[in-house]
Amino acid sequence: MEGGSSEIRGICTLEDLKVELETPGVVIVHALPCQLTPPWFREHKDIIPHDALICVTAKGLYLPTQQLMGHAILDALDRAEQPLAFLSGPSFAEEIMKGNPTTLVVASDDLFQAVRIQRMMSNFKTIRVFTSDDPVGVQLGGALKNPLAVGAGMVAGMGFGTNTLSAVVVRASHELRQLAAAMGGNPRTIDGLAGIGDLMLTCFSSQSRNQRCGQRLMKGETVEDIQKEYTVEGIPTADVAIIYGDMCGLELPIFRCVHALIHKKITPDEAVMSLMGRRSQYEMKNSPRNSRKISFS
């Protein structure tokens, strides 16, 4: 897209890439899978302008280095700074292509960069984009919902219904908020599209590869056999989620149960007992309370 205009130049071949990237105010909307994203930027770093805005649509972690995608991209470019934005939210590609109304969020440290993507992507008919200045929270929500969706599939695979699945989704969002806060994000971001929105999408729909994987694991299939058919980001991401939790000193009981089930360290019955047998506690112990006293006299 040219600076100062709304002209979208579209998809170009690699042969044309160098010429297109010389366009003033260029925006790169990057939509490769997570594990291919940093290598692509490493390969093309010499032709990517330092002021180009890179909008990343991949929702996941870079597994070789256990990094958020933004950190991995900067390392790949060998730069301390680069305008980055992260587009996330509940959005199955098939439904977008059908024209189903879809809402997304785009986050950047520099809010005006997020606004640029918002204006470029919103069509006021089928796509509505909100902005955020919390790229850490948006990235964590988009990435760490994947192992939780595997867990949702496990719930279905165990034969449980909506009561159980709803409980898992709500409590899992609480764990996501804890992790986002501990890693420098805004926990309120998890209450929005990149958090609970994406979590609901992947946990409640069989369109989700992660959710289908969880169901198949509970029916006795192996991770290796499932991953021969399709990529399941939630499997390796579960390992990184535990590393993040340990680094931050967090319990994360649902994450840990999903991780243990994936690696067959516990049985499904043991997972249920582990979660349901936890000590009783207040649901929202850190929630603010209205301290204003009301007089009835």
C-alpha cells in the first residue's frame, strides 16, 4: 500500500518484491505460517525498508527459540526496531471468504500504526477491525489459545458436554490473563477479541485443527499420526506455555493438565480429579470492589 493513499497493490511475485518494497510508506501484510515467518524475513531482510510497517497475521510462537513472533522477526531482521503490527481475533479463513461478518483486533506499540492497518482492512460490511496498543497481550492470546483448544477437544473426546467445556474456557481465560500480565501484557486484552474471542472460536468449533486433535487424542490416536495429516500448533506450543508458566512462577493448572495429557503423563481420569479436586477458593480474588458505602437511613 502506498503511503498517503488507500491503494492496495495486492500480491506480487518474489521477482517483483524488491521493486514493490521501494514504494514509499509500504505496508507488508505477512501471512505465512508461524514457523516459516522468521526465516522468510531473514532471507529478505536486505530488501525490507527499515520504515516499512510489517503486519503479521500468524498466530503462534516461534518454536525453535520459544519467542513471541515479534521478537523472532526483529532477530531475523537483525534490527532493534521495526514498525510491527499484529492482526488477530476470531477468524476462520473459510468464513471470511464467505463474507461472514468478522471482527478483528490489530495491535502495535505505536497506536497510529495499528490505525493504519485498521483503515486498510476494515470494509464496514464484513470486516471490522479494532485497535490495541498491547502487542504482547494480542500475541499471547493468539498463540496460547492453541493448546487450550486442544484441551477443549479433549473435553469433548472424554464425552463431557457444554457444562464442562464452558468451565474450561472460562478458567482457561483466567490463566491466559495471569500469563499475559506476568509477561508484560495487559490482562484486559485477554477479555477481548484476541483472547476470549479467539479462545471461544477454537474451543467450540470442530473447524479448529487443535480442537479436533484433542478429540482424537482422547480416542487413542497418537500425536505423531495426527500431525502426519495436518499441523497442530497447540502441541508444541503447550510445551512453551509450561516454560513461560515456570519462568513466571504461575500454577496454570489447565495448561499443565493439557500438557500432561498430550505427553501421556496422566490419564484422563487423573486430569479430571486434578482440576476438580483443587482447593476451594474465591473466583475473582483480585477483582476491584466498589468501596462506596450506601446509606439506607
